[in-house]
Amino acid sequence: MDTTNRICSLFNIQYPLIQGGMIWCAGWELASAVSNAGGLGLLGAGSMYPDVLDAQISKWKAHTNKPFGVNLPLLYPNIEEHIATIIKHRVPIVFTSAGNPKTWTETLKKEGITVVHVVSSVKFALKAQAAGVDAVVAEGFEAGGHNGRDETTTLCLIPMVRSAIQIPLIAAGGIGDGRALLAVMNLGADGAQVGSRFVASIESSAHQNFKQAVIDSQEGDTLLTLKELTPVRLLRNPFFDQLMAAYQNGASADALATLLGRGRAKKGMFEGELTEGELEIGQIAGAFNEILPAATIVRQFIEEFNQALTAQHPFSL
């Protein structure tokens, strides 16, 4: 473990690399594989019923003795049950998102749990710090899934957040290799959270059809949409085309909500229905060309990071 790195020290991990707790994609197999490879694996609790989360944590603990965490959207309807399950299993780390960090941070920290909150702006980073979290994830709008409305890119967001807060900072959004990890750390981040690259891993719980669609995607194949509801970055498919047609026809927020319906993310990402499903993925997906084991992804990140670090040449202007 790099004891000089604040993220490695905070989580007791070897590398400052965190796997995103993505709904429908981040089950125990992926999370334990990332933790065993020296990063921090996260379970995506937002797509799990309480009994499923309980079973997933049990399987996870049976497959790794390394630090691990749970990603918990604060707007989850059964959050009290999820909190009870997390405390029962003595989960050491919780990443919260999509809600007010004040609501549960104190409760979790009283149980000795390290709490990290995901934000998309300086304003929310400051609120998270004031709420007592141990670190924040600042996520640029390149990221897949649900996102900030302001469309602030990672390149702009990280240095602004770094200047505003004192606690450890994790960058997210558009980070697909070790060069990007080095870049965000040069901007002031202490580490990075990676989602899309781990979606296209062997251990990901995403459907094979969705993984292949991610690998087949090209630059420009995703778009941030549905700001009237909850902003989400989607891969273009026939459902996405329906959304765009609705926008062109001046659809109201209620009409968009009706078109979206319920369960589309599960249908697309977990069940592999690529026509009518909602396919949440980041812009960086266009850079991937193969599905790899999670441990290989971690190793490549660190090798690329070290190569890029070695290649840096000091110069003056």
C-alpha cells in the first residue's frame, strides 16, 4: 500500500483506484475481483432488493479479505433496510450518492464506517465536507449513468473542487486508462473512480449483449439526456431514438416520464434487451475494444500510469 497517498491510506488499499458501484453491473464477482487486485471494489446497491444486498455482501466476504464498500443511492426507497444490512455485515466503506449526505453520514460514521459522497459541483462538494464525509467523488459529465445537470467536465471540475475542500478527493468521469488516472491526479485528485471500463469486464454482472454493445460503441455514441427528470448518459439505440423524437415533438416532462416508464435500465443492462432498454455508459466507452478480467484492467491501469509518469519531462515556457 502507498501510505503517502490519502486514498490508499483512507481505504487501506494498494492502488488509488475505485471501481464504480454501478447499478446492474457491480455485483460481488466484480467487486471482489477489483479488491483482490489491489483496488477498492464496490457493490451497486441501488439495483438490489434488501435481501439481494444481504446475499451479495455474504458472497463478497467469502471471496475476499481485502477492503470493500457499498455504493448507496440515498433516494433508494428501502434505504433503512440497506443501512441495517450494511451495519449488520460491518461493511467498512460506504459511497453515498443522489441525495443529501447529512441524512445518513453521522449514523454510518458512528458505526465506524468510512463515508464518501459523490458530487457533481463545488457547491455540493462543500456541503458534503460540511456533513462530515471522509472524502468526496467529484464526477464530471463524461460519466455514464445519472449525472449532474451543469455539464461540467472532469478537466474543469477536479481543480475547482480541489481548491475548495480539504478532505481527500476522488475523480470520476471519462477515466478509462492509467494515463487518465495520472492526469486527474496531476489536477489535484488523490485517486480515481472508474465505472465504464469495469462494465466491460468478465466479472461485471451486466448482460453480455450490453458488454458487447459497449465494446462496439464509437466516439459520439453516448449523450446526456432527460435533464427534465434525472440527467442520464445513454448509449444510442432505438429507445434513445424514441427519446430524441419525443424531444423534437416538444414532449413535456410528464410525457418523457411516461415514455421512460419503469425498469428500462434493468431491461437494457442486466437483461440485454438492446432495442427497448436503457443503456447507461460513459463517453470513454468508445475507447474500449475488448472485454477483460477485472484484475487485468487494474494491472493495465497501474502499468499505464507508471509508463506515463516515467514519460513526463519537466520543461518551462
